Amino acid sequence: MELDKTLRAQLDRGRRIGCIVLSGGSTLDHNIDPVADVAALRDRLVQEYGLDHRPPIHVDTVNGWVWLLFRDHDFNADPLSLDPSVIAVCERARDQIAELRHADSFAADFHKTGLCPYATSMYVCKNAAELRSLHRVDVDDGRDESFGDVHAHHMTLENSRPANGVVSAWAMLAKLGSSGLRRYVAMLMTQGLYLRDRAAQHYPEHFEVLNTHANFHATVVLLRLVSPMLDFDDLLSDDEARHMHNRLAHAFFRWLDVEQPGIAPLIGIVPRYRVERTGKPITAFLLYPMSPELDRERCDRLLEELIAGKRMFLGMYARRPAPHIAASPPPPR
Ligand SMILES: Cc1ncc(COP(=O)(O)O)c(C=O)c1O
């Protein structure tokens, strides 16, 4: 494991490891790191190096927390009547996130797939003493503390931070309960997988789905703007086509905003999809359903309107290429 090498390299240099932060499901690819394996590795290293501390493991589950809702859900007696493909994805993600019990802390964002306004975040720590260790014990020793050192929360409940995140999470949970939230997540997954499948199967000349295996409802597509034949991998090996594609993708996104205001809010742009892995930025688009109102008919309409928009845009671009594209700031190269 790469992490093994990295941790050993630090320990061999006499460094202390403050914390190991793992992915508990990113938005686009939703990779969930193997928490149990990392915890076993951490424990092995503590023993081997005779460490006087046990580096805590934090998992960034600000998206992936939703799979905890399915912990006791019986898909066989499923009141949600889900498609087997949706059940398969939910079960896979649920099983991966179950490893969270090996972590020391995790976080949940209720403003991500929890119907709450920004920012509604929760931090959960296994050992309450760790959390309390943030509190100092020497606050009431009469020392004269100046700005920045003052820990007012030790002295009074009065403070100037808003409680609206806490209240909105409480209201959402009280209103929907875990079964309501599960239903919402299952609906989003159904729409997301439908969009992904529909784009790939019915419109392959327009879309290449890039995050095919993501256990999440976000769909990343390459909109084929340069040629219906060019895939993501082809663009990686053809710099000229890649620059052309990126320029067109950014210009198209801006054009949608002005010319197709009905579609513009429904799609997002991903300027540098997987650039960490490929080293070459390629601009993709994001279809990220969030509304329980989005049924199959609306999903179909969205894809068709995107295709119609693309045709119109490319028609215009063919007529007056230089000024239209030149008006756009340069995309990532
Ligand atoms: C995995 C993950 N962690 C952290 C963040 C940051 O969240 P926020 O912008 O709500 O602070 C995001 C944002 O999408 C995310 O996907």
C-alpha cells in the first residue's frame, strides 16, 4: 500500500504523524478508502516503531455519511421498490462505509444530500475525551488573556456563532426521519443511474460517461464537442484536440448560461477531471440530481435539451468561430 511507504518514510525521519485522513466518498468518483486495512496498518506501525501515540484516523464522509442510513435496511423486504441496479450500488457503498467503525472520527455535511442550507456540518469523534482535549484546563487561573487566546466558550454560553445549521439539521431529521432520508437518497441514486445509463446507451455519439463505477448519484460526462469519435483517453493522447475540446467546453458552458438559461442551472462544469491522475486537464460536465421531482421524463428532456443546445452552439461556432471563442477567457491547458 502506498500509504505504508509514506508513513514509514515519515517515521524513519523521526517525524510524528498527527492524523491519517481518508476519503469516505468524494463527490465525483465516490472512492471510499479501506478504513479497516488502514487501521490495521496504523496499529502495526505503532507497535513496530514503539510510538508513544496512536495517530487518529479521520474519514471525510461529508458525502458518504448517507450510506450509514442503510445500515439496517433490508433490501429484500424493500418498501422502496428499487431497481436491482440501484440496490447493488447502495449495498456496495453501505458495506464500504460500515468500516467507519475502525475510524476515530468522521464528518457529515447535511448540506450535501441532506436538504439543509450551507453550512450544516457535524463532526463525530469516537472518544469524547479527544474532543474535550481541545478545551484548556488553565482558563480560569486568572491570567490576563488577549485577543486570540481568549476561550470565551469556557466562561459563558453566550457567543456570536449562528445555530441555524444545528436547527436545520434537527428540523430535517425530525421531519423526514431516517426512512424519509433513505427514500430521498434512493430516489437520487435512481435518477443518477438512469441519467448515466441513458447518456451512455442512447446518446453515445454525444456523451461519454466518465465515472461509470461511482457509487453515487453524480454523473460526470465528456460532451463530445470536437468529434463524436473522440473519447477521454483519445484526448489524453492528442493535445491539440484536447485544447480544442476544453476551449469549446468552456465556451459552451458560458453560452448555455446566456442562451439556454433553463438548462444552465442543471449542469455543472468540471474543468480538470482526474487531472491528479492524468496530469492533463480535460473539461467535463456534471449532472448532479438533487431534486426528488426529477423523474425519468425530466431526465430524458435534460439530455435532449443538452444535445439540442450542443448542436445549436456548434452550428454557431462553425459560422463565426474566432470571435465567439476568442471572447472567452482561456480554459486550463
Ligand atoms: C469529500 C469532500 N470533502 C470536503 C468538501 C468540502 O465541503 P464544503 O465546501 O461544504 O466545505 C467536499 C465538497 O464537495 C467534498 O466533496
